[in-house]
Amino acid sequence: DAGRLDRDGRMRSSYGFSPECLMPNAEVLTAAGWVQLDQLKRGVPVAQWSPLDYAVVFDVPTVRSWAYSGPIVVADSPYHRNGYTPNHRIPGHPYQQSFKDIEAARAATLAHFRLPVSGYYKDGRVHDPAFAQLIVACQADGHVSEDDEITFSLKRARKIERLQQLCKVAAVDLTIRKKQRGFFRAAIHKTQAALFLPWISSKARTWNSLLLTLDAKSMDAWLDELVHWDGTRGDRKGRAIRYMSTSRNAVDWAQTIAHLRGWHAQTYIKRRAGTIVIKGQRCHTRTVYYVYLSLGDTRQSKRSHYSWRQYRGTVWCLITSTGYFLCRYKDRIVVTGNTGRLSSSKNPRRTGANAQNQDREIRNIFVPDADCVFMEVD
């Protein structure tokens, strides 16, 4: 890039030698939710992942973009979708090997590769598992009245019993009204309902980024509570959850929280909006979204999951302090690597940009930063 050269034809800073990037519509997780790379503003912290303990924390990255024309490695599997330049680094465990990161082009040739897809969130500060459980009930079956009460109309006795139990543990007053036409009526008074409304975006009953302020135990309680309302257990051991909703927002947040707590998730459209006939009557239906959550922070990647295509346009990536970050692409969340890496206590496995495969003439263009020297070792 001639624009980065000084007048003497040399470059005085540390730059990557080849683009190790992602597609512009790949997303990263911020404190406000998921944001596309080409819309990420400088100075905004993103969810970074540590290879030491799989911890996820928010920190400010360096955002980079390049014009690129050439091949792209396309990953497409039930748990991994993305588009990478061939040199982009993908972390994981090759068969019977310790953790390392390899180029996307090489990952596409491996028969077995364990890819990290989730981590363990460390930044949450709100510790209230009972509150986290109750907001799940409010979002699933609560309705905000004109008086700003949260009202419930429940037919199943197990749900009203569950709601009473949650309100008792959370010290929230619940008014039970007479059963009418087979439904139990209940309400949380507006003075206490006001505590819950900001978390579920008031009358829209959609989740928002306040969920990211929950600590680990509260997030676990939130996930576990899904099975009592719009979800079910996916297996007898409690290692899987099936969750459905007509709200895409609800399914997306279930997937996001799962990937912050060592789970992995697949999202689908279960049924598209349309018209069906019930007892001779035509009924309009809404789109139903489905997410399957399973315990496990890595998934299997193999060569059949990859293909190649040509791409011409801008590619984007980040430089993070840990060397890795969470990335969502076409409804799948995985961990991926930096454009470049610097050695640090958070990322001891990396020692900086590698110039060993560059021609000597190319190496002579670069001048080390102040108080640094380039070393040539065998």
C-alpha cells in the first residue's frame, strides 16, 4: 500500500503482510448487541475470547479493512458459517493436537478440527437469578396493560404455579384473579412491573442488551427458565434446550446468551408465515423461529464443511488484545482470530506479525517501532 510508505520508500510501523479478514456483513457482539463489521464504530468494545480459559470480556479493538480481490474460504455447517480470506486464522484443536490457530485455507483440508464456538462471560455485574427467571416469564406470557401492569392469562395450571413460585422467591406481589373461561388471570402491579419493563423493551416484549449486564449465575438461571415457558428439554440429561418463538429477537438473544455460557446453538425458521385452514376457517399464521441449544464450547469442523468462491470488495477484521473474538455470520456464532496478534498476558501464544516467509527485499521496507528491533532466527 503505497499510501503508507514514507518518502524514503520505507514503512515505519507494524502492519500485517496479507489480509486475514472476514466478510463485511460478519457481526461482532457489542454491549448494545450484534453489529456488522462494516458498521462498527471505532472505540466500541466488542466481545473478545481468551484461549487460556475461554473467558469472554468486552474490550476495544482496532478495526481494519482492505480492498480485496481473490478466493474466499466459505464455511457452511450446522454450527459454523463464515467467509474467510485464505490467510485468516481460525483457532481450535486439530486431531490429537493441542490448541493452535491455523489458516482458513488449511482448516478447509483437515478431516477433524475442534472449533471453539462459545465462551464464559465475565463482565456481568447484576447478580439476581430469581429476577432473571421472572423476566423470562414476563417476556413469554406477560402483557403490559394500559395501567402499566404486567398481566398474565394462563390456561395451564403448571404455568400459574411456576409464576407464583417465581414471584415468591423474587419478593414480587402477584394478584391472582378468578379463573374465567378456563384461563387463570394474574397481574404484577405497576409499581413492581416498572422493574421488569426496561428488560423486555416495555410493550413490545422483546429482549434488549440489558441481558448482557447479568452475571454468570443469573445468565444460567435465565437459560434454564426458558424450558418452563416457550421451551422444552432437548434430552433427559438436561444438556439441551429446544426453544421456539414468533419473535426473532427472542430466539437471537437465547442463542447469544447460550454462546456466552459455554453452549452452542442452531437457529432455524420452523414455519414461515402463511395461511392455514382450521375447522373450515382460514387462519393467518406468523413465522415461528426455533433454536436448539446444546452444552459444549467446541464443535467438529471437517473438510466437507468448506468450499471456495471468488470475491471482490472490502474485507474487514479486528485486532483484539486476546487475539480472538466472537463472530456471528448467517445465524451461526463461532470464535475467530485477529487480523494480527501482539503478545500479552492475555494472549501468550502469539509473538506478533511473522515476516519469515517474506522476500528479503520486502522485509527491508519495514522499519521497527521505537525501542524495537527485527530479529532473524532459524
